Amino acid sequence: MTMSYTTLISVEELAETLFEPDWVVVDCRFVLTNIEQGRRDYLASHIAGAVYTHLDEDLSGLIIPGQTGRHPLPEVDALAQTLGKWGINNEMQVVAYDGGGGGIAARLWWLLRWLGHNAVAVLDGGWANWQQRGYPVRSGIETNAPKTFTPLPRPELTLDAEAVEKIRTDPAYRLVDARAADRYRGENETIDPVAGHIPGAISLPYAANVDSDQRFLPIDQLKERFKESLQDIPAERTVFYCGSGVTAAHNVLAMAHAGLGEARLYPGSWSEWITDEKRPVGKG
């Protein structure tokens, strides 16, 4: 492999390397309100050679009501087996894409990094941009020859609820809510049973990392966006969360792409936080 892509890859770059033997493309399209939509869309048409991953089935673990959030992290060994089934080993370059802005694809990007695999990138602009350019597409199910993926977990990339409780008001840390600003304020909550945010968290919606074409903002603009909100707090003391630990990874990706280092994730996120009524809730 000549070079590895570790944050983003453009549709032009992917089109040039599409059928390289040591590359695996993964379609992550998923709609929260219609969980079979992404799979149907994939079967109808997808980037040529791509395999499909389902957020609930492949990229999340079992939900334990009253204990976990909506998309708990998968078991390490189970995820490693799934990656191997898609033809991913520790040497492969992986490219993840979704319908557009990367909110779901960032979950696979983050999970691979969590398992010690850095040669993974999100397709900038996703399926929408690929289609617009008229690059190769196929329909039906695609598979790759299975490989062995050996996980090298990095537990330091995550915090649990107890750790979040400790740092949420510590000025040396920055806890950041990646959901839309209205959900942070406790308005228009249609997904989780309790509205609001973790007290001490600031709001930095992940959707503002991309432009109207669903492509990431230029690096200098991303840098400015994060520096303005984080001030001088370094990446390793920056903790992102969202509704269920999925789209928060988009902020981790955007920061890494901007050259600001690797931030941390609270995977349980808001939907886990509210399972314990003793935990405080912020509004407004």
C-alpha cells in the first residue's frame, strides 16, 4: 500500500483505487426512523464492490433496557469476526460511506480505530457525491473472501458514565454534545424519553462540520470551529457524546482531520445517561 487514508478520502481518490485488492469499501447507510431503509438502498444500488453494514446488527452491541444506551458498543471479538467476514484484516485500507455527510460512516471509522486499525477513512460527501459524479455502481449483495482481523483495543479512547460524571464540570476537560442545538436545549426531543443534556456540556452539533453538499468544511474552518469552542483544552481531554454514541464520532473525525488530535468518546451518550434517574439533567 503506497499511502493510507486515516480520516477522509475524496470520491475522486476512491474512484482511482476502487478495485485495489487491499481495499475494502463498506456501505453504512442507515435511517434511524426506518431501520431497513439503508439495506434496501444498498441492494438497489451501491458503490461497486462495497459490502453492507447495518448499524443495529453489526456496529452495536445488545441493548440492556435500563442500563445501556440505544447503540452500545459491540463486543470486541464479535466486531473483529464481523470485520473479518467483510474481508478486512489488519493490513486493509477501509473506506466507509453513508448517504451523505458521514454521520453513520463515522461510527465504523471510530470502531476500527478503537480496535487499533488506523487505515480507515470516511468518503467525503458519501453516496450522494459518488452518484453525482457517475462513478461505478452495482446492485445486489456483494461479499469478499473472509480474512482474520486481530483486534488491538484502545480503551483509553472511551469514558463511561462514571468518568463523565467526574469530568463534566472540571475546567481541565471539555464535555461536548454533538446533537442538534434544539435537542441539547431540551426542545423537540423525539427519540429519547428524557429531554435535555448532561450538565456542564457545551453544544457543538456534528452536522455543522459539513457544507450544503455534505462535504467536510476546509481544514482551516474546522480548526477554527473546534478551537473557538474548546479554547486550549487538548483533544485527549475533550469528550464527545450524542444521543447514542454514533454521530458524536463525526466530531472526533472532524477534529482528527483538522490535525487537532484524537478526542475521546462517551459511547453510552445521552440515551445511557438518562437510564439512571440520579444523574443530573440540564435544560436550556
